[in-house]
Amino acid sequence: MTKSICVFCGARKGNDPAFGQAAIDFGQILAKNEWRLVYGAGDVGLMGAVAEGAQGSGAATFGVIPEHLMQREGGKRDLDQFIITDDMHSRKKLMFINSDAVVLLPGGAGSMDEFFEVLTWAQLKLHSRPIIVANIAGYWQPMLDLIDHIIASGFADPSMTNLFSVAQTVGEIETTLRSALNTATV
């Protein structure tokens, strides 16, 4: 059975070319492993880049976009499955329900919102899907430091860091996913 990987990432490319290259490369990794891309259905920024890498290499694609973002993010309609939702919450829920693992590539506030929601669900034991933070070029280090600060300040248990993995490269993401998908219960 094909595994589906939910990718949270930016609707912008960011200012480091490493981010865009990592998104394209990760899309290609999805195809290589016969994993399906589940993402926000945008045709811009890192969302467009990961879709480009995935589609160009033959990966199945599943995109979900809320109606109000169709113009802003240029909904990518040539996906294998393309769903338009009423709102952002429905988008996140549908993406998560249709995935076996979550990967956080660089992105903005929306990507952090998506990550922290699935992290909170894991903390509440609502799921045990693998969550991987792709710390490409150190992008997520300030967020990872904030999580350490939250723990050090007594607002979360140190076990919270066991709920996600950190990968520094696309190769590490692939290795972590391969291992996690062989042992994860969804």
C-alpha cells in the first residue's frame, strides 16, 4: 500500500535557494519511494516546488486548498486529486487524515500553525504519525530553540521532543521516513 506524506511548507520561496532546491529534491524523493504527496495544492513558493519535483518524477499527488486561497496561491489543478475546502481548518484536517507522516519544510506562520497543531495532537495522544522538521540550512533552529525554552520553562514535558524528528537534509528526511513508516502505527 502506498504511503502518503503530508508536506507543510511556504507559499513563498524564501530568500535562500537551498529551500527551493530542498522542496524539489524532496518531491523527487517522494516519487522514488512511491510515496504520495499530500499538500496545500498551491502552485507557488515551496508548495509549487515540491509539487513540481513530485509530479516531474511520477509521484501521485493529493492537494487541498480552501476557496479563499484559490487566487492567492494559484490552485494547482493538474494534481491526481484536487480538493477545494470551505476553510483552513478543513484543509488541515483533510490533509492530515489522508497522510501517514508529516514533513515540515521551511515556511511561514501557516506552516508553523500546521506543525504545532499536529504536534499538539500527538502530545494529546490523538495520533502517533511520524512528524519530521526539515531544518534546511538551519531554518527552523529558532523554533526548535523555542520548543526547548517551553520545556525548560515548565510548559511542556521533555518527552515532547520525542514526538518529532529533526532532519538537516533531504537525505535525512528520506532515511527518517523510511525507518518511521516501517514501524509507525497510524
